[in-house]
Amino acid sequence: MISAIVLINADVNRIPEVAQAIAEIEGVSEVYSVTGNVDLIAVAKVARHEDFADVIADRLNKVEGVRDTQTHIAFRTYSADDLGAAFSIGND
């Protein structure tokens, strides 16, 4: 899977509704309400780069209340779970 992190600015009065609508889009795995320069952060996961056009450009960006987005496509994913699993190979 290929992951993208989408930073979203939304109409302030509609943040919960916008978050819920985005969370219901196939290909979006998580939506976070956050502090800082953006209102929401969504994680999209797709099989092919081309699928981001459908999930982000054609659906997420068209959710009522979304004012602006900025998308960052991930090159690699690092997590404590992944590193722990890698280092435990052969320790049975």
C-alpha cells in the first residue's frame, strides 16, 4: 500500500461533519482533528499512485466544508512495531 498524509483546512463550524465525511471515503484509513496550522489530518492508503486522484482529488477535496488541502505522499513507513519485528527475526 502507498500512503499519503493530507493536511486539511475546513470551515470551522463544520469540522466534525467534514471529518466524518472524509473518514467514510474508501481509501481513507484515519482522520485526526488536530491543533496547529491545519484543522484535520487524514491518512489515505491506496494500491497505486493513480488511485490518489480518485480518493483525494475527486472525493476528499469535494467534501462540503473542505477549504484547502496539502498532500504529502510517503516514501517509507517507519514504526516501532515494524522495527521490533525486523530485529526479532530468527530469535525463536
